[in-house]
Amino acid sequence: MQNIYDLVVIGGGISSSTFIANILKKGFNGKIAVVEAGRGLGGRCSTRYSYKDKKLALNHGCPNFNIKNSIKDSYLDNFIKELLDEKLIKSLDNSFFEFDENYKFSKKFDNEFYLGNVYTSTSHMSKLVENLIHLYNSKDQIDFYFETLIVKLSFKSELWNILSNKNKEIIGKFLVCSSNLLLHKRSLEILNVREIPLREAINKENNMKIDQIIKLTNKQEYIKRINFLIHTKKNYNLEGFFNKEIVHFVFNQKLQKDIGFERIIFQKQIDNSLGIIIHTKNIDFILNKYEREDNKILYKYVSNKLNTFLLKNHITFKNLLLDDISRMNWRASQPIGEGIPERLQLCNEYNIGFCGDWIQLEGYGSVSGAILSGLKLSDKFIEFY
Ligand SMILES: Cc1cc2nc3c(=O)[nH]c(=O)nc-3n(C[C@H](O)[C@H](O)[C@H](O)COP(=O)(O)OP(=O)(O)OC[C@H]3O[C@@H](n4cnc5c(N)ncnc54)[C@H](O)[C@@H]3O)c2cc1C
């Protein structure tokens, strides 16, 4: 007889870990399955560990997050305070610098990720998500299914039955989707299915909320990004003022067009070597030029651009030598278009809920929105349960 979970959560990103932490905190004592396509937790807040040395780690997705409009005693602020008290996050103040189109430091920030209070993980971003999900998991209520890509959903006899591309079946009484992939037409290509999985599970005109959420989700598009991940030889330091554990160089819109990079992040590693992450958003420019070429040419271009930038700013390393360089393609780094109204987050007729940065809340398309969506859904879920 197959295990029936009280709750199945698809996706192991920051929105679902927030949701799970909060329902556990509020006393939910059911059994939970977390089902994640990737090898570990994190989602877009994840970290890549070096093949050569597992101790070396670079945040290949989101490196930090911010709360633009901090309101004392608000729901989100209380949660952030809890994360600070638990030492899961720390302030990034004094570690980020914005450059203008003349390659000069600008006083004013125009990058949306650095407005208000800016935070990062005290370790790696994946670790933040992992620690968060276990914050109140003292009774070991969660089973994890990694490398499990869900391609089919069905709802029969009040139970959700979810099926992976490798025919792994998981059954639960309540389902939470933390990604909109299973509602979106891009699933047809990505999951290689004939119908949008949620649509197949709940046919049209059976439920107004479900019809609306599928309709609105399909109007959303995503920003593509490419990140380059670089390990340097040992014992390099940014010198002088920039000799810190983490440094973010952020470029204003005009400079991004010129340099082709969105930001460069320096992240000191445990063995004292320096990791470098370059974020690019202007991907057509890069892809058109290099996609069909050897990666080596692309990487040479990236390291030349990096060196030009550093030299222009008199930022020097002692003998900067790149050890290895790889890249991460983010087909869907942030949603654009209207978010999904919060009132559609939970559908009690079908025992299903939704969270993630694609819900229309303050911080839509970013970590703070994803966290808020997890907090809001946890309230709705506890009330419903
Ligand atoms: C390069 C980059 C830089 C960013 N920079 C910033 C920043 O500086 N500040 C900021 O606030 N935000 C930033 N963001 C956005 C931020 O990362 C996201 O808003 C946030 O992480 C979203 O969290 P989430 O839980 O909603 O979704 P996700 O992290 O995407 O979690 C959803 C999870 O569901 C899994 N999943 C999806 N479909 C299935 C399936 N069918 N079966 C199994 N698992 C599935 C996915 O693998 C994923 O792990 C950045 C994003 C990227 C990619």
C-alpha cells in the first residue's frame, strides 16, 4: 500500500521552504513530501558546488534579496527578523557598489535588487533554503524526492496523484505548486507533454478559480539570464577597500548595455581563493554572437570584458588567473507581466494551493515576493486544514 502524504509540495525553492517552515511553526503535524526536479533545495536561490573541490561553492542564481519598503511589525519584517535572529541571513550593507555609464561609482541606486534593506545568506543561498525548511522540522515530518520532475497531475477521490517522468508516483491529500510550470504552456515543450498538467487534472469549466489561474499564468513571460561562474587560482584578493568576503559590483542600465554584464559578484571561498559570478541579462547580444561557437571563445570574451572593467577602475588582483569557468543558463529567471491575484492562491474545492514569486504581491518576481507568498499561503492553508 502506497504512502499517502497529508501534503505534497512541488518545488524546493525559497517560497515553498517559507511555506513549510510556517505551517510547521503553526503546529501542522501531517506528513509532507517535497518533490524537486533539481539535485537539491534552492531553486533559483541555489548554489553550484565545484566538481573539483566540493567545498568551493558559488551562488549561481539569486545572490541576495531586498525588502524595498520596510514596515515595522509587518508580517514580512517579522519573518526577516526571525531569519536574522536565527543567523540564517545577514545584511549586505557596505558590500555593494553601483557604477554609472562612465564606469564611476554612482551614489544613487537604480538597480531594483539593491533598494531598501539588502540581505544575503550567512552561508550559501542553497543552505539558506535548506536551513529554512528544517527550522521547525524537529519531528522529522518531511520526505524529500530530488531529481524528480513531475510531468502529470491527477485528482481522484479527493487525492492528488503526481507522476514523474521516470514513473515515480506520489500521492497526497493536499497539493502545493510553488512553480507555475505545471500551469503554463511552456510545460508542453519543457516536460514534453500533450496538455498543461493542471489543465489535464481539472478540466475547463469545473472550477472558476482554476480556470482563472491557468488563464492568467499563461500571460506571464520570463526574463532570461546567463550567469558565468569562475574559480580563480588560490590566494587572490581584491585589494584595499574591496578586500571583503563578498563584494557586488552592480551596473546601471546604460553601463549594462555597454559592458554586457548586469553585475559582477566576488565571493571569497573557504580555501581563500576568490569565486567570481557574472550576471548577464542582455543575453541576445551574447547568444547571437557566441551561442554556436566553442564555449572557450565565449569564456575568453567574458574574461577580457572582466579584466577591462577591473583595469578601468584600478581594481587590481595580484596576478589574476582564472582556474575554471562555466555557465548557467536561466531560461526563466524572473516572471514578467501581471502577477496572479492573491485570492487565487488556494482552491479548497480541489485541495490545492500555489506560492512563488509569480503571485501578485509586494516584491513580485523576487525573493521577497516569493517569501511573502509562502507566508500568505501558510495562513490560508492552516485556516483551511
Ligand atoms: C540569476 C538570477 C538572479 C536573481 N537575482 C535576484 C536578486 O538579486 N534578488 C531577488 O530578490 N531575486 C533575484 N532573483 C529572483 C529569485 O531568485 C526568485 O524570485 C526566487 O528565488 C523565486 O523563488 P520561488 O520559490 O518562487 O521559485 P523557485 O526558486 O523557482 O522554486 C521552484 C522550484 O520548483 C521546481 N520545479 C518546477 N517545476 C517542477 C516540476 N514539474 N517537478 C519538480 N520540481 C519542479 C524548480 O526546480 C524549483 O526548484 C534572481 C533569479 C535568478 C535566476
